[in-house]
Amino acid sequence: MFTGIIEELGEVSVCENGHLSVNCQLVMSDMTMGASIAVNGVCLTAVELRADGFSADLAPETLNRTNLGDLRPGDPVNLERPLMLQTRLSGHIVQGHVDGTGVIESWENGELVVRIPEDLDRFMVYKGSVCLDGISLTIAAVENGTVKIAIIPHTTQVTNLAFRKPGDHINVECDILAKHVARLLTGHMRAAEPA
């Protein structure tokens, strides 16, 4: 469980053959073997620990549904350790279970516009939450299959958004509450239909 508040900007050292290695410092302070770590919003398991970072394996499902397979050595990645129950919940509830990838349509003057996959569009709500590359963000507008997000300078400075450009794929995790409500309503409507 995560909150979408990025703790550190790491740097990819290796990404090949289902193996990802990241150089970082802050998140290593209390990491243990087998611990969860969100990389660009994707919940991974640390399978190797080093003084200067960690490694994780990437399952085929992870490679198919996220942008982690696009990473190259030197790329910046957003890192977040799992939530501790005694800390403040500054973002929103994030599982690290990415639903798909969107495409950045425009990114200028503090406004990020992302085209959302059609099957995820129904979970996007004005003033609702969305997690993009692991960053908890608030939706400023939903229009024609896109979401617009107003990005404050601090977020740009401490995440990989400073390196993003139009055409880039970005991981999208929909708000878990929106997904549960949609599922409950769909089930309720099916149950109410005549047999």
C-alpha cells in the first residue's frame, strides 16, 4: 500500500531480460530483502539489495501493462516505500497495481494532459484522484478521453515529470474506490436485469 507521495528520484542502471536495477539512497535506509517498493507507481519486490540500490524482477504481466519495459540505463524513476500505518496519508490510497499506460499529449506551463486508455476512462472523475507513474495527482478536467492535471513546481522538481515529454507512455493506476464502486454498480445492474 502506497500514498503516491514520491520519496526519491532513482536512476535505472539495468533493465533487461525481466530484471530491473535502480540506483538510489534514501529508500535503502530501511529496505529489507523481499520488501515492496513502488517504481513509477508499480509495486515490485526487492530481490537484491546493494549499498547503492536494489534490483527487482519484472513479471510478463508487469511488462505488458506498464512502461517499465521502456526504461533504459540512466532513466529517472519515481520511488516510494510502502505506507507505514503511523504516518500521515498525504496522497490517496495507491496499491501499485497499474491498470495500463496512458500517453502524454501535452506538458507545458504546469498543465499535463494525458490520453487515458478507453477502458479506464470511466474511472476518471473531475477533482478525483489518479496515480501517474506513482504520483498521486488530482484531476482538473476530464475531456474526450483525456485528463488534465495542474502540476505544482514542487511535484516537477521531485519526480520524473521534469523529464517527460509528449508521446511518452505513463503508468496509470485508477483510484481503487472508483473501481470498487463501478464493479458494485455493474453487479447491481446485472442482478436487476430480467432473466
